[in-house]
Amino acid sequence: MRSVVVFLRDTIESAVTAYLDAAYPEQRAPWVVFVEGDPCLYINLYRDGPREHESEDWADIVHRFGGEPAACVIADVSGRHPGDEQVAGFVAGLLARFSGAAMDDYTAHLWSLDELRGGHRVRGHPFFDYNGWFAEKGS
């Protein structure tokens, strides 16, 4: 499963939860984005960063982010769907409402909303470019 994490500052989890409840009504834990009735994104609050990352990797993320995130949200993307549109909408929605940055599974870069909207590339790849990274790895 592919994932994206959104790190948020200057907020509290209850504000993020209220936003997710409004954006994805009638569901919670996880909030789900559907494509033609089939689940595509499974969205949860993300509290496992310090446990899931090596301590030096988490410290690096926190340093680059400018401090411990106030709240984090993760979206796991079903393998049954590309998820590009859904991920873009999910991340842009959060970052338009809250200050923060997003990270995909393919780079250690913390992507700002301006970078996402502006088509920024890291090592030649845009955000959540799973096909591009897999093609590059295979060659």
C-alpha cells in the first residue's frame, strides 16, 4: 500500500478531526475517499511517526519541518486505484486549511502547498510519482 503523510503545525487534533469530518462525512477511523463506490484512500490521524521511523530519521523530519508537528494525518492508497487525483485533493485540502507539509513514500522531501500547485520536482519527479520512481528503479 502506498501512503502520504501530512504534517501540520499551528493546530490541534480536534480541529483536524473536525475538518476531516466535514470533508468526509458519515465516516471516521478511517475516513474514506471512494472511487465509483470502491474505497481508494483510507485516512487516519497519524501518531506513529516516532515509532515507525528510525530515531535519526524522525529527528531529521522534525528538524526540516521546523519542530514537532502539532498533528499528522496519513492516507493509505488502495492498490486497486492509481489514487493520483484523490491524493492531490486530500493533500491540497489539508494544506489549504492548515499550515504544514506533505511527504510521500518516494522522497524525504517535505512538500509545501505552493510546490504541489507549482509542479515542483525532486530528482525529476513530482509529488506521489509512484510510476516514475518504479520505472526509474527498474532501469
